[in-house]
Amino acid sequence: MRLHRLEITAFGPFATRQQIDFDTLSAAGLFLLHGPTGAGKTSVLDAVCYALYGAVPGDRQGPGTSLRSDHAPAGTCTEVCLDLTAGGRRLEITRRPAQPRPKKKGTGVTTEKAQSRLREYDAARGEWTALSRSHQEIGDEIAQLVGMSRDQFCQVVLLPQGEFARFLRADAEARGKLLGRLFDTRRFALVEARLAELRRAAEQQVRDGDERLLALAHRMGQAAGNAAGAWPAPTHRPGDPGLADAVLQWAAVARADARESLAVAASARSAARTRQSAARHELDAERELAALQRRHDDAVRRAGELAERRPATERARARLEQARRAELVGPALRLREDAEREHDSADAAARRVRAALPAALADTGAERLSELEHELRQELGGLDAARRAELRSAGIARELGELDRQSRDDDVILRDAEGWLADWDTVRRSLQDRIEAAQEAATRAEHLAGRLEPARRRVTAARDRDRLAIRADAVEHDRRSAGERAGAAREQWLDLKERRLLGIAAELAAGLAPGEPCAVCGATEHPAPARPGQAHVDRAAEDAAYEEYAAADRARAEAERELAVLRGAFTAAREAARESAPEVPGDGGGRRASSSVSEPGVPSSSVSEPGVPSSFVSEPGVPSPSVPEPGVPSSFVSEPGVPSPSVSEPGVPSPSVPSPSAAPDDLRGGEAADGAGEPTGPGARGTQAPAGGAAEVRRDPAAAPDPTAVGGSPRAVAVAEHSGGGTADAAPADPALTALEEVVARLEREHRQAHALAAGTHDAREALDRAEREHGERLAARHEAERRAVARTSRREALESEQTVLDAEVARAVGGSGTVADRTALLERRIALLHEAAEAVRAADTAARRLKEADDRLSDAAFRAGYGTPADAATALLDDAGQRDLQRRLDAWQAEEAAVADRLAEPGPRAAAAGPPARPEAALRVFDAAESALRDAVSALDSARERCAELDRLSRLAAAEARRLGPLRDDYERVARLAGLTAGTSADNERRMRLESYVLAGRLEQVAAAATVRLRRMSAGRYTLVHSDARSGGKRSGLGLHVVDAWTGRERDTATLSGGETFFVSLALALGLADVVTDEAGGARLDTLFIDEGFGSLDDQTLDEVLDVLDSLRERDRSVGIVSHVADLRRRIPARLEVVKERDGSAVRLRSSPVGG
């Protein structure tokens, strides 16, 4: 990999674009990168690392840090561009980190995302070709071509200052971390972790199996019940080797005991079953004897009861025979009862009807009543015509009433229509005027809306401009104070540093110990060590002063950055406030407010914006004729050291500034001009007329002066007073801004009014449409009402004539007895009464005849049945239910008598009754006891069987678990041995060396061998680096590093080296490490190397030897860059890249000739 060109913009301490030509530097093979402390030498290396990997070295990429230069202007983007050759390909990498930038619209800042770009040079076509803009793709491509990670690159190519010195003195753990990052031994660490994980997993599986075995043993103890206490349970814990055998042996003992208990329970159940069978047989015999004795006693009792019931049974038999003879009279008796009921009902109805007849007809027969009914019906038929005439007359009366109601309704309609139509012309004109007014308002609202938004923007911009100017005062004051504090802190730090350097001998002497070599001269005797004086300054005081200076300098830089942001925001607000003035409404139509008002003969461009100093927006160092804004110091708008524009001297022409009353007077002048002769109406514009050789601007009465102009601005007066030497506590409010705000408020008010009025256009049109429709409906309603009135007059005359004829006909039919309806109702009532009376008399006569015939039939039937009178037969008569009841009782008595006789004749009950009484209760008690004993024996046998079955099942499970656990335990023991061996904890690992440490030890041995080649040249063959895997202090071994001193022949730890020795040993170690890492990365060629600091601790001879070794690295066209601020190196190395520290940011300078001194 070879670097060709590096471009840095706004990165670290570099504010502007810096370009480094590595081809020119590399031509000499060895070049120097030098400059004062803090100038940015290491930042050049950071830029190379950032271009390749998108990040700076890890110890400088902390949280909250920013790659952007605090000196860079707000509009300059931070960017790094690197041109290099890697893997035989010419590439260009451009990267931009995430950074703030001013917003393109509005004020404030926004964060821009990080960007990357990769291009490749096509030599055939002679142009660059874009490859990718993806961070991921570019990172993968660079990692593949370079063959190293970022950590490896920072250790191999950018040999860091102090890193390998710490590596020499570090313990094995710290060395392992660094080597692990460089050689990527993560796979070996992963093997260790994987084996440990497998060991834990196998151990957990074994423990789980043991816990399952213990759980099965516990369940077997529960299944064994009380018998489990006869033998001890296994006391092993999960993981114990003999746990499985103990559980299986304990299960065998439990099964044997359970089977013995099962045999005992089976014998007990057989004996109990025999006793229960004998008891049941005895109980059955006693129960049978008791049943026979009860059967005989029951038969004797029933025979006595039958004897007592015999007389009643004979009486019931006689009553049944009488009832059966009386059944022959039953039909005649029932016929006579029906005839009697019918006669009584018909006679009562006849008496009731006769009572309603007149006295003359009370005894009239049925035939006469029918004749009278016929006569009345004939008379009723003669009234039908009169009834129809009467109904028609009533209908005519109702129709005449309806005509009267319609007449009244039409009168109301006519009056309403006449009243409404009388005002039609006025209503139509009013609605049309409303529509025209709404349309005009819509046009005006649209016009006002187009002028309102620009006015609002200008008001907002003017407010932001004034606010930013006020904020600028505070920030400028903070910047000045921070600068003063930083200067004072820097002077204090430099003073303390100089005092410490004067007393450095005493500080070095404080670290001397008898017998130990001096870090300066190497002597082991210290006859007169220096003593610190009263004004001695130690390193802690110097560091505290430096920290105080750094904090103050950061505060100053932050204030300058905030001031730069304010400049950008102020510029945007000023430009927005300078937009063309809005048209304002007035009596004479919309006009545009004048953008500036100037005195005759003075160009408007020479007048600055009110409240805005021109130096605020101009480039630093460029004088401006404008008057600075009061309250904003000139140092805020120009760079330090650049003179601010001076105010006008007496006698020098300067922009005239009118008094605060100028703007109102100008406005009043505009009003007079408008009222004098300017046309009114929408769209009228202001006109200009020459007067006295100067142009006069005419304005609308509501127009406001331009906030960006000086004319008419009291703030400008304050500016002028401030420029002339006057002082003020605060700038007065800007009347131009106030006037513009009033214009905006008036525009908004008139726009709302016009918009509200225009919103009624649709409603006005609809109202006119509704009114026109109603006008047509009113005309039609009036015409229809007049037509109906004519028709009603003709109809009324015809109805009245017809009603007169009908009334005469009705009067003739009814005479003087009311209406036809009354006469008809009277006749209908009389006809109904006569008809009912005739029918009732006929029914009564028929019922009397039927009753007499029934009496004759009943007397004849009673005589034939053997009864003297019909009453006797009726008394003896029973219904079917009564006869069935008597017959059932007789049949039951006969059946009971036969059954009792049969039971008394049975031999068994008779023999049982002759013997002793039965005792079933005692036999039942004996049987219950035997049954309970059998149940207990069966339950015990079932429990024993279940116990045996459960123990057999659990034993099988335990045996299966033990068989499954055997291979798992073997795997665990094998994995545990491997894990312990790779982790360095096993007894087989004598050196307690982890696998990763073992691999790193091999790499470290290669590094020591490669470093020794150069170390022997640097130390004139005195020192050799060797790797040691010996243990120290009980720690693990493998990453020890010793140096062999050829002068003494002894091997000692690298921590005993002096300062200069430590440097060239660490340098040799770094170069050797670079060679080994390069080989590890696939032999990628590294044509450019950087070595950062450390040369100041070498004497001249050692420095020459070190430089010779570095110069030898130029073999095969390799270049080496030394980063140092040691002055002696500038004389020895002709090709130099100097980093110059300036107030506004660092810069790089290419030097090609040595500089003396």
C-alpha cells in the first residue's frame, strides 16, 4: 500500500483545505513530519486512518468528540480525501463525517449525514471511475485490499507514540489483549469459550439426569409409604459418581419388600373371603325362616279381617242387583228431565216477552202477533225513499260547509300572495346587490392574500434579525472574555512549565535510589542529588495549569463557533427582511411600501439597514461605508485584528439620517397627495412626480416604511448617535418594524373581513334562486285560487237548489214526528218485539206437549221394572261409576278370601310357625363384620399390587435414566478435561497457559525474532529480544518478554531498560511486529510507514544508528515518515512536512531543504 495524496478540509485543527503530496515526500525515502506540540501532526495520521476506515484510532474516537475543526467557517464541510495504491489498484477515498450545517431554508442548523465515496483511476482512459457510495461496501473493499483491520493498521502502519513502550512494561494480560487484536486470535478464544460452554452444558445434563434419578428415588419412597423407613434412602447429591448405582440398589430392596407385603395381603384376603361366605349363608337361612313366619302370621290376620267385612259385602251385592233392575227406567227418566227443563225455559221466555207487549196484546196468540208484525213491515218499506232523500240532504249540507272552508283558505292565500308580490322588486334588487358585493369582496380577499404572506415573512425576518443582533452582543462579550481567560491561562501555564524545567534536575533526583542507575547518566552512585527550591513546580501543578488553559481555550473556540453560526443566521434574516416591501391596502387601493427613503442627492445604496451593521455581513477586513448597529460591537462582525469601518468625519459626505418624525410626516404627505387627486378603487398605484429636482415617493395612508431602510427609522437615529460617540443603555424599538407590524395586522383584519363577506356569495345566489322560485309559486297560487273561487260559486247554487227539493220530500214522509230516521227506528223496534213474542209463545206450547208425553213414558217403564212409582225407580238407580265401584269391591273381597285360604293351606309357613322365632339381626351383624374384614383385606391387596406396580415402573424409569446418563457422564468427563486443558486450569497443563495465550506466544516469539534483527543494529549488537513462557508470581505463563545483554551475558526484564533504550527497543519491537502482522495478513506490501515520537530520548550515536535502521526500510521503494518535534531531526532529514499552528487553524508546509539552528 502506497499513499500518493491527502487532502484535509475543516478536520481537527485544520480550518481550511490542506493538501499533502506523499509522492514528493516519499521520493527521499525518509521524511519528517514536525511542528510544535498541539499543531496537528498526529491529526494528519488520524486523517489517513479516517479516510481508510471511516474512524480515527480508538483512543481518540471517544464519545462526544467531533472531527470537525472548531476554526472552520459554518459553510465549509469537513472532508478527507486520500489517493493511494493498494493491491495494484489506484483508488481515491473521500469521506465526510456527520456534521452540523446551516439550514437551507429558515434559520438554525441541521445535522448532515456522513458520506463516503470511492473512485478508481482507469489508466487506459485516463479518468476516475466511481465505484461506490456505500459505507459498508467501501469498508469491505478497503479491508480486502489492505489486508488489515483498523487496529492492525494503527499498530503496523501508524506506529503510535508510547504504545510499544507500554507494551514492553505491560504484564501478560495486557500484552495478550494487544496481540489478540493484531493477530485476530478470536477463533482460539472462541474455541476456549466453546469448550467451556460444552463443559457447562454437559455438566448441566449430568446434573439434570442425577436430579431426575433423585426425583425417581423420592417418588419410590412415596410409593413405598410407611415401609420406606425400613431401609435408608440414598444420600448422594447431583454430580456424585455413585449416585446411579445407589438409586438402583435402593429400588431393588424396595421392590423385594413390596412383593413380600403383596404375598401376605393375598393370604389375608383368602381367609376373609371364606369367613364372609359362611356368614352370608347363615344370614340367608335366618332371613328365609323369618319370611315364612311373617307369611303365616299375615294369612291369619287377613282371615280375621275378611270375617269382619262379610255383612257389608252382602249388603253391597243386594244394592248392585237393585241398581241393575233400575237401569230399565233410566232412558225414560232422562227423557222426562230434558222435557221438563225445556218447558221451564220456554215458559219463562214467553212470560218475559209478554211483559214487554202492550196490555191489549198480553194474551194474544202467536198467529195474531205474526199478522201485526207483517203490517208494520209494510209500513217500514214505505219510508226508504224518504230516508235516502234525508241522507242526500245531509251530504249536501256538509259539501256546502267544505266549500265555505275552501273559500276562506283561498282568501288567505290571495291576501298573502298580494302582500308578498307587492315587495318583489325591492327584494330582487337587494339580493342582486348582495351578490355583487360578495363577488367584489372575493376579488379583494384574493388580492389581500397575495400581499399578506410576504409582509408576514418580512416581519418575522426583521424580528429574527434584531433578536440575533442582541444575542450577538452577549456572544461577542463571552468570546472576548473567553479569549482573555485563555490568554491568561496560557501565560500561567507557560510560566509554570518554564519554572518546572528550571527545576527538573531536583525532580529527577527525587526518583533516585541507592544502587539504582540514573535515568540521565546511568550512574549507580548519586553523591550530590539536586534539591528542589522554594519556587519549585511539580508536574501536577503544570498539568493542572495546562488543563485550565485547555478548558479556557475550548470555551473560546466554542464562543467563536457560536458567533460564526450567528453570522450565518443573521445574514439569512437580513436578506429575508430586504425583500420587496408588501403592498398595503388603503382608501386609494393597494400600493407597495417604499424599500428605502433617502435624502435628495444621496444614493440609497450608501445607507445601511436600520439596526444592522454592514460589517456584520461583509467579509473580514473589507471596509464598509455603513454605520454599525448600536449595541453590536464591531469586533463581532470582523475578524480580530481587522480595523472596523470608521464613522463619518465632520465635513465628509455621509448618509443623511432623518429625525424620528420623518416617517410619519412622509406618511401624512402621502395622505395629502392621495386625497388631492389620485384615483381610488382596487388596483390603484402610487405615482411619482418630480418636485424640486428630487423624486418624491407617494404612499398609501396605511403604508409602512421599509424596515431595511434608514429613512424614517428612529433606530437609525440611535445608530447615528452611537456612531457619533453618544452612548445609550439599549437600542430603542424600531418604529419601521412597528409600522410594518401594524400594516400586517391591518392586512389580516381586512383579509378576514373580505373573506367573510366573500363566503356569502353562494348563499346570496341560492337566496336569489329561492326568491325567484317563490315568486313563480306565488303567482301560480294566486291564479289557482281565483279559478277555484269561480268554480265554487257555480257549485254552491246547484247544491242549494237540490237541497230544497229533498227537504220537502222528507217533510211529507214523516209528517210532524221528527226525522225519517226516528220514525224508522221506532218501527224497527216494534217489529222486533212482535217477532220475538210470536216465537216465544210457539216454543212454550211445543214444550208443554213434549213434557206430557215424557210423563206417560216414565210411568209405563217403572211399572214394567217392578217399581210402584217412578220415584222408587229413580232412588234405586246408580250411574256407571257407582256400579263399577260396587262390583270392584265384591270382586276384591272374593279374591282376598281365596288367597287367604290358599296361604293357610301351605305347608312351609305352617311348619315355620310351629318352630322357634327367627334371629336375622344377629346373623346380619356377623355378616357385616365379615364383609368389612373382606373389604379391608381386598384394599390392602390392591394397595400392595399398586405399590409393586409403581415401584416396578419407577425402577424401570430409573434403570433407563441410568443407562441414558452413562454416555452423558463419559462425554462430560472428556469435555471437562479438554476445557480445563485449553483454559489452563487442568493439572495436565503444567504452565497454566490458555490456548489463545499459547498461540499468541508463538506469534510473540516470531515478533521477538524479527525485532532482534533491527535491535542488534540499533544497539551495536548489545541487546537481543527473547520470548519467555515462564510463570511469574503465580500468574499464567506464555507472554513474557526479556532482553539479553551481550555485555553482561545476563537476561533481564524489559522493564529495567532506560528511557533511550526503551525507545529503540520498542521501535525495533514495533518494526518486527509490523513485519509479522504483514506476513499474517497475506504478505500485503506496505510501502508507507509512520513512526510517531520518541526520538528525543536518544543520544547522537544511538540516533544515528536508529536512523540507519529506518533508512534501511527504504529498500524495495518503501518510504518512512517520522513524526517528531525534535529539532535535531530537521538537520538530519531533508524532506520535511511542517505543521504550522496559527490562530485561525493549523496549516501544512512542504520543506525540501534542511533548516539550521
